[in-house]
Amino acid sequence: MQLIHLKNLLTFASFRPEPADPAAAWSTRFPNKRTLLLNVNRNTVNWQVMLKGGNLGEGGTVEGSLQEVTEMYGDEWNGMTDDGWVSVSINNRFILSLESNLSRKKGYEDMLRTNPKTVLGSKFERGKV
């Protein structure tokens, strides 16, 4: 047994979760390391550095696609982490809705299968339901 293994055992460092364990909190996975928090929106990319103590450091916001922004800032982002770990949040929401007053009376599921126009009304288009 090497001295580093004994030290890790006594300081409970050997019981920390693996860096790739998503069930563990970010701060316990990377207790003394700088990591990068990256948020990707449709036309904007935000980033923030999480410092060794768990505090937030420098950050920024740039408009553009992820590919464009990564080409410009990739090397800088790599320098903001100790081991290259990045938490990525993808914030692209697509809202698809069909406004209609669906009937909630008994048997409406069967009516949708046999005659959807009676349930969907003017919103019905054949072949798209």
C-alpha cells in the first residue's frame, strides 16, 4: 500500500464519488477543482467557472450558435478547468400546442380513433392527427 492510498483512506478522499457519477452533487464530485458550467440557448451561450471552494468565478455570455462560440472560446474554456470537466445545460425549448376544447365525456378516446373531427372540431386535418 502506498502512502497516498493511506492518506486518502484517513481523509475519506477515497470515498468520494467518481467524477462521472451523476447522482452525486457537483461539489462533492469535484471538491478542489475548477470546473466549467456551460448553458446553451438557441442563440446564446453562457458560461461560469466554479472555483475550487465551490464559489462562482468569472463568466460570460456570447450571442451565436454553439459551434461558432466554441470555435472562439474553446481554448479559453479549457483553461478554466483543472481536468476538463464541464457541466452542460441545454436550454432549447420547443412549445408545440394545439388549442382546442377536447371533449372529456366518457368514450372520447374511441371517438378520437373513429371520428377525430367530432372531438377536435375545426383543428382537425386528415393525415396529421
